Amino acid sequence: MKFLPLIWRNLTRRKIRTIFTTLSIFIAFLLFGFLMAIKAAFNMGIDVAGADRLMTIHKVSFIQPLPKSYQDRISAVEGVTAITHANWFGGIYQDPANFIANFAVDPESYLAMYPEFVMPEDQKQAWFANRTGAIVGIDTARRFGWKVGDRVPLQGTIYRKPDDSPWEFTIDGIYDSPLVGTDKTQFFFHYKYLNETISQNFGRDQVGWYIVKVANPGEADIVAKRMDALFANSPAETKTATEKAFVADFAKQVGDIGAIMTAIAAVVILFILFVAGNAMAQSIRERTNELAILKTLGFNDRKVLGMVLFESTLVAVLGGSLGLGLAWLMIAQGDPTGGLLPIFHFPPKDVVLGIVLVVVLGVLSGMVPALQAGRLKIVDALRRS
């Protein structure tokens, strides 16, 4: 009698129970995949944030602007190798539901600061030379069907033209990124176009925040303190932190979504552990006399224990792998919310974690029934039957 056919025969003894147990595990790990993708989306690129980049904002609030004149003073700080800046524009494309993140930046220094944004050199040079030009991430370009050369109007909500007409931009380039977790939904245009158009009393010569590259990431905190000391007791004091810390703090403004998603996933996995464990225990109870016969035929305690563990692990692997696989395929289709979760992917580390949890679930759900089966006395089992 072969080992594997025996296990398969046991699993198909109660087909409905096996199917529903496998289906429960499948749904649990499908949900696990989506919960981890939502967690990654709300972390908004923490894993890909540059270790050598600092973010400088107004000490009072992120929405308070900083003077453009700070740039030269920050550039002169020891340890700073490059600097750029950005302004949140908040423009609307056609309808408020068509949310896209759009920023006014200095093109050359901004792309130099973020080498993960990749685009053809001719598109890059065209953008540099075009005052009303813009570049957009490939995900947003696909969403709206934009291509290079298209004219795109954005209605300003924060910054408005004197005549309140839409801001029009020419798509000069479409960027992509080989780095998983990079936001490919953003829209960038010239800060000079914004600065020259708005009135003196409404944000001219002011920036939203500065991004600074440091020579030694290990001294990032020291450089940050030097920068903030420059503007202590000034009308616009600054607060500087690493890009990773800045992104993490920004994500937590809506609550610790990562912890919430992790907690939900843990509860789901724990619940399924009890479901699968109960199914295995019931299966073993129904086969008490058969286990006694197997031991009579020469199956020792270790073989019986291993057979039951393998059986429970096989069910978990079957349901879990199908759940994780379908989750990966569905998440790979991109953001299902139309722009609210621009970084929507199933992180590889969470895929590995899911695989480990599948195996652990299989082992733990079968552990107690397996130990009971392994310790089963032949005489006692036959008496019970």
C-alpha cells in the first residue's frame, strides 16, 4: 500500500468537508493578499523611499509654504549634495472624481533627485524646454488614454489663474519605473509656469517642501538638524526628516492602516486555523479503527503522525496557494479604486509570508489530531470501534 494514495483516499472520504475546508483556506488567503496590498498602498512607497533623501517642510504644518529663498541657504549646508522642491497643485481633470496627484516642480533637479522615474531622453529634453509641458506616470496615461503631445486642462483648486481659466499642459513625456512600489500615477509640470502666473499675494516665490540629497545616509539626522538650525526663530521655521520617516508619518495621518490590516489578517488566519483543526480532528475520530488496523499492519507512531500532518498540510497548501495565486493575479491588474490607491501591489515579502503561513497553518491544524493518532493504542482503538 502506497503512502500518497492512502492520504488522497482519506481526503476524498468526505468530499464535501474537504472541499469546504479547502475553500475556507482559499478565501482566507485571498483576503490576506488584498489586505497586504491595501497595507502597502497606504504606506505609499515607504519601502522605496530613498535612504539618502531628506524632506523639509514648514514646522507648523505641511500645508504651510516655505520661501523659495531658502534653497540657496540649504544647498550650502555641509553634507548636502543636491536639492529640489515641489508644490502640491491640487488640479482637477474634468471631474473631481478623476483624482490625480499633480505637482509643480523644477524639472531637471527633480528628475535628478528621483532616478527611479525612467523615460526616453528625447521626452525628457522636450519637457525641460517647454514651459507649459508636463510629464505623467504610465498608469495615469493608460487610465485616461493620454499620449505624448496631448493637451490636458486642469482646473486649479488651490492656485487659480487671474481669469480663472483652466491650466493647460502639453504631455511631453510618460515616465515608468522598474522599481516595484514606485508611484506611476503622478503628474508633474514646471514650477516656473505656476510661479509666473499666480499673483504676488497668493504664493509667488514660495514652495511646498524641499527634497534634499545627502552625501552620507548615515549622517542624515545630523544634516537635518543643521538645516533646521538655519531657520530657527525665523517666520518660517522648518522641520526636516528622512523621506522614509516623512512618508510613514504622512500615511499615519489617516490612522495606522498597516496595523489594522495586519490585525484583520491575523484574526482571519486564526479563525481558519480553528476551522481546519476541527475538520482534521473530526476526520481522525471517524477513522479510529482504521488507524488501529494500520498500526497492526506495521505502521509505527511516527508514520501515522506524519501521514496525518501531511494530510492537513496538503489541504492547507492546496487552498492557500490557490488563494495567494488568485490574489496576486487580481492585484497585478492595478488600483481598483481609480486613483485612490496608486501604489497597489502584493509585496514579495508578503507573498513569502503568505507561503510560510500556509505551511504553518497546515502543520498547526493537524498537530493535535496527529499527536492523538500517533499515541493511539491499538487495543483502545479497536474497543472504541
